[in-house]
Amino acid sequence: MDKDQSPLSAGNFSQWLREIRHALQTDAGMDVACGTCAGCCTSSYFITIRPRETEVLKRIDRALLVAAPGQSPGTMLMGYDKQGACPQLVNRQCAIYDHRPETCRSYDCRVFTAAGLVAGGDEKLEINQRVARWQFNYPDTADQAEHDAVLSAARFIRDNAERFPNHRIAKYPSQLAVFAIKAYELFLDRDISALEPDAKDTLAKAVMDAVKKFDAAAD
């Protein structure tokens, strides 16, 4: 595990935001300066593998896969070992890197920095250490305004989980961060500190609608 505590450049915020939104809608992936960090591979993550990922599925032992509950037919999940490591991780290197799942290609721990969150508890210590080191740049006012909007969106979703269907929107930090990135435009130049309950309900619905619209554009 990397013990370095020095800052890492996360890039210009607005540029990164465009890239992560594009990656979430496509299989383009993200270019992340991981270095020796293998946090996302050692943090007890279930990896979703979609039916269209035929080359990925060819390279994974079927015994490591289970059907993903609530997902479209053929969608699989790959679990992790007793230490929380991905079964494809060998000597801290991905054995199928060139054919890794789309979930892995689009994973970018900078989402937690962007949303002002940690990735989880002790099981995600290595990711949290990386998240604490990322520092975004703000070359103009738009970068800062967009980051403020993502932070505001994440706070609203986290603090108003009961206003969303099934109260489960904020169950996982990764889901919360991604929702904030998908719906951030609703929070540009918006003060949410003094919203009345009815206004919060309306905004929660708008967040869900924005997320659905974003996801529909990926279909």
C-alpha cells in the first residue's frame, strides 16, 4: 500500500466532469493515474459484467460469477476473496487488464473527492487514502461553480435520503457520488440551505428525473 501523503493533481474540474459523465454513458473508460494503487481491486467490490461484454466473460471462470439480482437477464456479478480482493488481481496487477469489465474501466475514485465523500470504511482504506490526496484545479470560475454544484448535490442527496424512493439512494457512497455527478446541473447557483420541505420533495423528484434522463441517453 502506498504510504505517500503528498497531493495528486486530479486535473481541471470541468474537463474531468465532462470526461466522467461521458464514461458513465459509454464504454470509453477513464484515464486515471493509479500508479501503484490497487484500492478499487482490494476493497470488497462486486463487479457488474453486462451481457454485451463477451470478451470479458470469456476470460473469467464461470464459477466466479453469479446472476446480478434485479438486473437485465445475462448480467453477472463477480465477487471477491476473503481478503476483499478481486479474483483477477495477481501480485497487485489485473490479469485481464486489456479485457477488464466496463465497470472497472469507468471506475474513478476522484468521484469521491468531487462529491466530498469517502469511499467507505476500513475495507476501503487504500481508496480513501487516494481520495484524500486528489486535488482538482480551477482555471476559471466555471470549474469552481461546477464543483460546488456537485458538492451541493451530494449533500442534498445524503441529507434527504428519506425523500427518495425506498430511502436507498444514499446507501452506498459510490452511488451517491455518481448520482451527484449525473444531476449536478440542478444545483448550479442554487442555495439549498433554506429549502422548505415541499421544495425538497420537488428537488428530490427532479434529481431522480435527471438521473433517469442521463441513463436513458446511454441506452
